[in-house]
Amino acid sequence: MRVRATIEYDGTAYAGWQVQPDQPTIQGELERALRIALGRPTAVAGAGRTDAGVHALGQVAAFDAPDETDLYRLRASLNGLTADDISVVELARAAPDFDPRRDARARTYEYTIVSGRPPSPLLRDRSWHVFPRLDHALLERLASRVEGEHDFSAFRAANCESPTTVRRVFDSSWSARDGVYRYTIRANAYLKQMVRVLVGTMVDVCLGRMREAEFAALLEGGDRRKAGRTAPARGLTLVRIEYEDT
């Protein structure tokens, strides 16, 4: 049977989601645990390939298991076989052709910044500390410009190999409370490091390194070198992946 898994993890100690030689990854740890629990090699397909240091509250993955598998017991086994920075939150039977990446309709990420106050020890692995206080109103204006369909060529990693650079952003907003700023973005799909480059560039606008009009122009397509910095991976969390049945 096809199994759909919802996974939460702290990405600090991992080289990202995707299996890499001689490096710890989330996919690699899950496949290792499944090999032990099911007694056979089992490939795991993920909905999003999070980078090294990126976290997840609601990553979705899929794998095949024998029809007689007790999913409740399998979940307990997997959580016992993986480190405590990975948690299999839910296992459920899925359609035989379920593909967590291709079937996804929307993905939500959140980025956390601590600004205008001393660093937060409790958020040190979950946030980017920016010393000057950021202009929340300006951040909100910039975020609103991101909504809609745009060519995000300027907001991707230099080694991004995606053949298309147009993405549709459904929601884009900032919240701020007690010096903790959170950027939430919901889109149909993303380019490699797209959220981190957007956040880094918005911060650069706030710090006077770029004009608001220049940011807006880059949303119509542009050179990565003209955008701002890439925000650190530790502040980014994959929050939720949506499907037709969710």
C-alpha cells in the first residue's frame, strides 16, 4: 500500500532533506529507519527538498509498505528508530499513485527574524538576528508586492536548475511582536532558496541598501546579483503542504 507521512523535524544537524553521500539527511534517516522497521529497502519521496538547516512542521512524504502493515505500530517504530529531532507525526493510507511533490496544491513557509533587541537564546536555531529594528510597515508593503504571479529569476539560488521561474504566490505577509518578526508565504511552488532570498532582500531594503522600487522591478524578472543577500537557513520552516483533500 501507499503510505502518506507527515513529518516534523529540526533541520539543524542535517544536510537538508535529500539523501547525500556521507552526510546526515532527513530522507536518509527515514529510509534507514524504514529498512529496519519493514525489513526491506524502502524509498521515501518528499514533497519539499528543504535545504541544510531548514526546519519543518508539516513536511509530507510517501513510501510503499506491505498491505498488512499496522501504521500505528510503524509510526511508533519509526519514532523509536530516529533521533529526537525527527518526528513522524502521522501515517495514513494514500492513493496508489500519490506523489507528495506533484500532487501538492500549495506550500506554506515561515521565516523568523529577531530584530531591534538582543538575540533570543530560545530562538537561536530558529531565527536570524538582525540588530537594527526593522520597519514593519515597509516590510508589509514589500510582502504585498510579492503576491500574485511573478518571474522570480532574481530570487533563487545561483545553481537553481528549474526550467521555469514563474510562480504564483497566494499570500505574503509579515507579523511583528516584541521584536520577533515572522514572514509567512503561501505559494503553488518555489524556486531553490526563493523564500530566503526574498527575506534577505526585504531586509536589505529596510536597511537602506536597496530602494523599494528596485525590489518591485526585480519581481518582473531579473539578475540574481541585483537582489539582496540570502537569509540564513536556520530561520526558515516548512509549515504546511496542501492537497485537494486537505
